Amino acid sequence: MHFPVYLKLGALQLHPHPVLEAAAYAIAFLVYLRLRRHVGDVVTADSRWSVIAAAAMGAAIGSKLLAWFEDPHALVQAWRNPAFLLGGKTLVGGLLGGLIAVEITKRIAGIHRRTGDLFAIPLALGIAIGRIGCFLTGLDDHTYGVATTLPWGVDFGDGIRRHPVQLYESLLALLLAAALWRFYRRSHVEGDVFKLFMVAYMSWRLLIDFLKPGITVASLTAIQWACVACLLFYSRDIARWLRPAAQVKAAGGVE
């Protein structure tokens, strides 16, 4: 296999990354619409579109900001270079940026309901599809793993067999989507589906990024530190989930 693996459409050869990224957005949005019709929504249509717009804008900003801090030295050297500033983005930064923007928008608009549950499963499916595009792109995507002697290691073109961490993440995201759907069908505290997605994904990234090359500060990369911050933000919810069912009911939760 030679990377990037171009996708053939008739006489056209399409780069895998934009094709799979577009497919990820499209399929995630269709799943969101179907899920919304199936289970309903906790806010009005106008409020929901305000939330979606905020999430999209926050994700765009957050994905860039965290990407810049992945290599602080390069940021200092090239902060005036538009190509550097416009290039690169991170999924973790996008999720956190979207979360922050939504919470700010909700506070301004006076929205008090938890609005993230409808996004959880579409996000997981979008990640599963998008990471396949990252894998097919190869070295240029900068999402590959460190060297490995395991039989499923992949040579992306530099003569080194590496962990295909993109495929690990794609499989994890599919399993997470299935688990979230099962959880969604049960009685649960409003907002917990999205929180579970965030906690599961950030925990995964905190661990799997040890199998990726990167610049570390105190043994963790910028992305891993962002994951730690997110897990601390949800620490009260994690503690609540770990409490016995009787204590959850006594605290006003729904089982």
C-alpha cells in the first residue's frame, strides 16, 4: 500500500482526507437529524441552531489554538507565518472549543437545559469515519503512531512500521457510538450521554497519545494536558457515576 491512498471516482483520483472528512460531517449531521426526530429535543429549534452555530465556531477556533501549542518552539519561531497559523488542527481542541463556546452561548441566551446529548453519537461516528481518512493520508496527516514490532504495524512510506493509531481510534469510536446508543435508550440524567462521550474520548486520547510522537512538557503533550483538564472538569460527574445506585437516587439522579 502506498500513501496517500487516493480514492478513485471514475477518472478522478481524490485525496482521502477531504473526502472522508466531508463524509464524516455529512453522516454525523444525518445521524443527528434522525436522532433528533427519534428522541426529540430539550430546546426549541431556534435555540438548537444557536447551539450548533456556537459549537461550529468554537470548534474551529479551539482546534487551531491547541494545534499551535503542540509545538511551542515552532509557534514562537513562526507566529507571523500565515501558512503555519492556518495549517494544522486538533480534534481534542475542536471538542473543547465547541464545548466552551456552547456554554457561553447558552449563558447569554438563558438556555438552562443540557443540550449536548444529541451530539454525542454523531460525533463518535464522525470520528470513526474521519480517522480512516487520516490513516489513508499517511505521514502527511501527522497522526501516525510510534514505531512498533507488532505484526499489524504499518509502513506509511518512511521504512518504519508504526502503530496505526488512526485505526485504533476509528474502532474505539465505533464501539463508543454503540455504547452511547445503548445508554441513550436507558433512563439517564440529562446531559450524561454527552458527558460520557467526552470522558471516554478524552481518556482514550490521554492514553493512546503515548503511542504518538510529540513534544512533551512534564511527560505529557499539549493534547494530553488538554485531556487532563477536560477530565478534571468532569470529575464530579465521574465521581457521581462511580457512586452506588442508592446514593445516586438519594442525590436526585435518575437510574
